[in-house]
Amino acid sequence: MKEEVQKAIELVRPSLQADGGDVELVDVSEDGVVKVKLTGACHGCPMSQMTLKMGIEKVIKSKVPGVKEVVSV
């Protein structure tokens, strides 16, 4: 599942990088929780939670069945 999640992250990465940010995959647990680290302009941005849930999580869930949640660490 980790490889599939990484491929999904690659789909959202260009839009994050266009705004000076990025995302790194930290871990994928067996119960479907994906841990990511927001970096660059995304780290500490007031909109980062919305980016995480409405952007990154939405794409990952649509591409990888079994993912329940995406959290930032």
C-alpha cells in the first residue's frame, strides 16, 4: 500500500511545489492511516489543514482503497 500512496502523492506534489511547499510520506500504518510531513511554505501555513484534508487526503483516498485518514506529523 505504501508504494500506491507514494504514487498518489506524486499527483498532488506539483501543485504544492507551485506554491513553494511540498509533502513527504512518513508512514502508512496497517489500519489505513497515512502520515505525511508538510514542508516548505506548507509547514506552518494557516491553510495547511485544509490542503491536507481537501487536497492530499482526497486524492490519496480516491487512488488507494483502504486508506482511512491522512494526518500530518
